[in-house]
Amino acid sequence: MNKARIGLIGFGTVGSGVVKILKERAGKILDATGVELELAGVCDTDAGRRKEAEAEGAKILRSADEAIAASDIVVELIGGTDAAYDITRKALEAGKPVVTANKALIATRGSDLFAVARKSGTCMAFEAAVCAGVPVIASLRDGFASNRVTSLLGIVNGTSNYVLTKMSREGWTYEDALEEAQRRGYAETDPTLDVEGVDSAHKIAILSRLAFGAAFDFETVYTEGITRITPQDIHYAQEFGYVIKLLAVARNEEKLDVRVHPALLPKDHPLTFADGSLNAVCITGDAAGTVMLHGKGAGQMPTAGAVVSDLVDVALGRAAATFEHLKAFSENVERKEPVGMDDIETRYYARIMVDDKPGVLSTISGILGKNDISIASVIQMERDVVKAVPIVMMTHHARERDMRAAVAEIDGQDIVREPCLYMRVEQ
Amino acid sequence: MNKARIGLIGFGTVGSGVVKILKERAGKILDATGVELELAGVCDTDAGRRKEAEAEGAKILRSADEAIAASDIVVELIGGTDAAYDITRKALEAGKPVVTANKALIATRGSDLFAVARKSGTCMAFEAAVCAGVPVIASLRDGFASNRVTSLLGIVNGTSNYVLTKMSREGWTYEDALEEAQRRGYAETDPTLDVEGVDSAHKIAILSRLAFGAAFDFETVYTEGITRITPQDIHYAQEFGYVIKLLAVARNEEKLDVRVHPALLPKDHPLTFADGSLNAVCITGDAAGTVMLHGKGAGQMPTAGAVVSDLVDVALGRAAATFEHLKAFSENVERKEPVGMDDIETRYYARIMVDDKPGVLSTISGILGKNDISIASVIQMERDVVKAVPIVMMTHHARERDMRAAVAEIDGQDIVREPCLYMRVEQ
């Protein structure tokens, strides 16, 4: 279609950014791409937002149904997975393509929705759902079409990355860094989805499906957040030559290895370059090698820009051409078994807070040895009769199953003051 | 088209990589994208290469004409701009889409060829022409469709970057580093196009047209190579806190500022992260902010992978949908005036080899001052009665016109032993 009427559902931060771009750049976009994007109208359940939209010159539509009826392409920006699912489904059933920035929706109910889209001969586009304006979806979908993608490694949550960067650069505590992130608008009032890794899990689940063309349940993605990390851990990791990042990992081997957790990255690893609220993703394919994409993974205009680029994609028919056949989200895609976390093998960082008594290190290392875990290096702090002291160590390669068993046994010792914190090392 | 017969013209390094991918992955590509890519045949003027292609099971076609006739999509991989132009034009006139990795062809004769393609209702795709498997063309074309792109900064020539990295890391001379690059296959026997910046100029010209949607003559791109840089320059730049890279710059202001030259980048600049033969491009848009793409910008499989991804793009109709309207390479695109190099303003690094006599620095700084150039910092080496000694300096912001005038005057002094070397600083 050369002319597309846009029905915008949800006039929050990103929605108002979309209206701004359409107002300012529709002429240039027509000029450059041959696509005329026209805002049919906006609907939002919030009266204040409706007023704002009206002030921007947008026509107010009374319901999602009305927005769907009035448009050639529907933009869903209300978030969540309930109402958003119903609206998206209705739009697709009506044969209207949907552009969304909703990562939770695509990660948890994407296959369903794509099945509906196919049945109705229409499509969805969701570049804005992962890393905003960093074109990682397009890269996987188009640029890597000839590659067997073997792995994805990403820092895909700006909030967590901001918090860890502040802890690392300024020596702040987790709590202080989070507060500053909230003050700056990088973190929600309830930051759970971000700091517990759920947001990253949604994103890596979407990327994995595109990259590997295999289906798996979102619930199987192992997810661990950053809330237990202390400035001490950051400091010790640095001593060992590492940086701590909340990492999204996906590997396509016999089984699928998709997980999110804090990890130690060597200081010169490409991803450590993503600091503050920035995102970065490394895609490794058998032909292209490793390609890294890096930039703002969130924020009003980067996300709104990705939505509008998707509108061009849909209007030009590119999205339909891509997703008509793309197996990643189809019904008859191969299902792959997830690797159980017990079976992964890696090196570990561990911090164990102990009473400073003679023989403590020997007890701990005895338990590790018994569980087939050998210590690569260890830092034991000097004596302190009042407080617990940390024993900090890096292990050689070990199985997670063994590590868990060892940690359970260590945590059961009288001399241990708080549950052992351990993190995986990514080379 | 769901099934596409591929006519491959040119069975060199990249061509044989394309055949390898088609042999190994055609099934997977069909599976993932719905596109069946079938090699119709290969033609090459070299008998040895024909033999190799035959050994790979490819049908040998006797001429480019035969390859065009036998195929649905033509892949041009012979390089150069004469025969390649004729073949590409013939294919397009016959209504056959062309996929090419030929940067010189697209940079210098792209507009011509796109005009032919439009007239015949077909298209070209050329992701492989810039940074191989790093999807920078697709990102500009699709991901940044909603953005006003304001600037591009790139390290887009692996050979030069390898040479400068070796000089920087190991203290090697330019000559030794180039020899090693040739030994490793990173540099051609005649490395002129790479080390003199012409290859980078081709690439930044293509990217600029896509990014800015404006036309300009390739000949207006200012191009300067790395052959005069010495290990001393690398060392002094480091002292000042900079890294020397061969930089491709493009800015879209009142006039177009597109140029290639060695430049000093601050040590923490994102692009300095591209070391060895790697490439990196920073794209800055008004919505997305700065996105960096980083990876292998050359080599057999990365380039062949990009060609095959383009085949999928063409077969799915995405390339046609994109380029049908894309103004960047159309006849009626706005032509923009280039900024004259005389008019750019930047900071400079300069090294002047002088006789070590009293008053030399005062002479030099006098000439600079007269030309409106003020010195930010200077390093003058201790006395040496035999050899010339370097005066090395960083200037404040100055106009290139003034810098050139000053350098001409400095070079005319009796105390100056060789032409002054100066480089621009990019912040």
C-alpha cells in the first residue's frame, strides 16, 4: 500500500513519540520511500492522555474497535498481555497488520498471534520490541537469512545495565543506583521486570526464535536478576579482570540454551563496551562471524522511531513477505528441548560470607573438591572478629549441578553467615 | 518468486563462497524463509576457475549472456566497473534482478544502473558491497527509514585498519605492517585502493546516498590515505590521548560533508573498538540516536553470506519493494553541494621535522598564529645535531584553508626537512 492510515492504540510515552514523528517526518518519509503514513486517530482509556493527543492535533477514536476499523495498520502500544492480546488478535482477524513494541506479548503469545495473522493473510512487525531503534530484529531476519546462527549474547535491559554501571563506576550500592535510575526515568516505580531479568528474558526469547527458527516455551527460559549483587562483587570481579553484566544468552546446539543471569565478562569483551543504559547484542553466524549492534535500547524516540520504521516496512509489503514464510513463529516449526540449567558447564565466581575462623577455607574447598569443582583463584580477606568476611573465588569449568550441590552444602555450614552468591563466567 | 535460479558471474573467492552456502544451506533457507535458491550455473573467463566450479558440481555457462538467460537472479562478482557495468546493465535490461558485492560499481555508476532497473521493473541489491555481513545497508534502508540521519562515521576498510592496528599495538612500521597484511591475505598485491582510502570512499559514498537520500558525484569525495603515517605519529597521538584510524565521515548539513582520511579519535570513542581487520560504522539519526554496527567487513564467507541474504531479499520481493521508491538512487533525487575541504573546521595534529636550531619553534608558531591557528599543546623533542627532530602539536579548532596556508608556508622554511604531516581530529 502506498498510503496507510495508522490507528494508534495507546498514547503513552512511545505513542506520543510516534505521533511526533508522523507529524514532523511523514513528508520526508513519503519522499524517501514512496509510503504515505497518515494518522487516522488515537485511542486511549486515559482521559488525560486523550486530551494530550487532541492537543497534538490527533483525532480521538472512542475504542480499539473504532481504531481498527479506521486504519490500514494498527499500532498497539498499551503494553501488557491481556487487553493487548485481545486487541492485536481482533486487528489481525480483521486483516489489519499490527505494529507493536510489546515484547511480553510477542515472547509469550507470539506464535498464537502469528497463526492468526497467517490465517487472515496479514502480518505483525515488532522491531521496537527488542532494543528499540537498534535494528536487531531486521538484522536477524534479513541480514542473517543465509547464516546458521549459532549464538546470541546480549545486554538488552537498559535499567539493569545502568544500575550495574553506576555500581561499577561510582562504587554505589544496588539500592542507590536503582534510586538514581528511577529518578532519571530509566527504571519504573516497580522495577521488578527489569532487575529480575524478565524483560531481558522476553527479548532473548524473541531473538532466539528468529535466530534459530525453533519453538520453545517462554517459561523454560532460566531467569535470574541482579538484586543480590553488591559493590564488593563488582570490586572482586574487577580484581579478577572481569565486568559484571546482566547477560542474555542463547545458543543453538543439540538442545536450546536460552537464559538470563548476571555474568562475569572479561574486561575486553565487546559487550562490556555497552555502558549505562545502552544495549548491545552480539549475533554469531557461520558465515558472517560475530556482528555486534550497539545503541539506545529504550526511550521514547528510539522506540517510536522503530515503530515508524516498521510502519514503512509493513506498508511496503516487506513485513508480509518476510513473515508469510518465516518459520520462526509458525505452527509447524520444530520444537527444541531446552538445556536444563543443571547440565550447563561454565566457570563460576563465588562469594561466601564466613566467620573468620581457622580452617574455614579448608572446609569450603573440601566441599567444592568433593563436588568436582576446582578452584582457579581465591581471595580471602584479612581477619575481622566482628563481621563476616568474604571468601571470593573463581572456579575452573564445572557443571551447574555440581555447583548447586556444593553451594547447598556450603550454605548448611555453621560458619557460613549468608547464602553463597555465585555467578557464571562468560568468555 | 518462491523458487529462484541463480546465475553466478565470477567464480573468485566470494563466488565460490556463494556456491558453498547454496550447496550447504539451500534446504535450511527454504525451510526458514520459503525461498528455494537453485544454482543455475557459473560463468568465469578463467579456465582454472571454471574447473574449480565444475569440481563443486556447478554447471558451467559459456558467457554472461548465457548466465543471464538461464537465471531468475544474476549475481555479479567479477569486480571492476567496465565489464561489470555492461553485464549488470544487460541483466537489468532483460528484467533480471542483480545482486552484487561491487562497491566501485554502485558508488560510481549506481544511479545509472538503478535508472535502468526501474525502467525494466526490476532491482539491485548490494548489502555485500559495504562491510560484508555487517548489515549496514539494511539498517540504513529499513531501520532508519523513520529517522533523519545526521551523520555516519565508519572504519570501513579492513586492510588499513589492520595496518594501523599493527603499527599501534606492536610499534611496526607502515611497510612491515602492510607486508604482514599481504602475507595474511588482508591486502592485495597492489594495495593502493585500500591504503589510499579509495575503497573507503566507495563505501561511504554508497552509505551517504542511502542515509541522506541525496545525490553527489563520487569524485567530490575527499580521499586521503594512510601511507605517510609513521610509528612516531601513532606514539604521539597516544601521548595526546588519541588513536589513529582511517575514517570515513559523512555529515548531512546545508552542504554534504563526505570524506575519507586518517583521523585522531579519542581513546574511548566507540569506533576505536574496531581493531585489526574489523569494521565498524556509527549511524546517528534524530530518533534512534547513535547505533554502532561492528564485525567482519570483508572475507570470503562474510561477503558470500551477505550475497546469499540479498538473494533471499530479492526472491521475497523485499528488495524490489524497497528500491522501487527509494529516492537515494533515483534520477530525480535532490543534488547536494559538497562542502569544500577548505571550509571544514576541526582540530589538527601536526608533525613537523625540523633542524634542531634555536628559534625553530618560535618560527613555526609564528606562522601558525599569523594564519589564525592556535596551538593547544606541543611536544618538542630534545636536541639532535645529526637528524631532524619532530615538533608535534595539537591545535585548537581551525579552518582547513588556514591550516593549508600555514603548512605551505612552514614547508617553505629552510629549517624544515620534510613536508609537514597533519591529520584531523574527530571528537
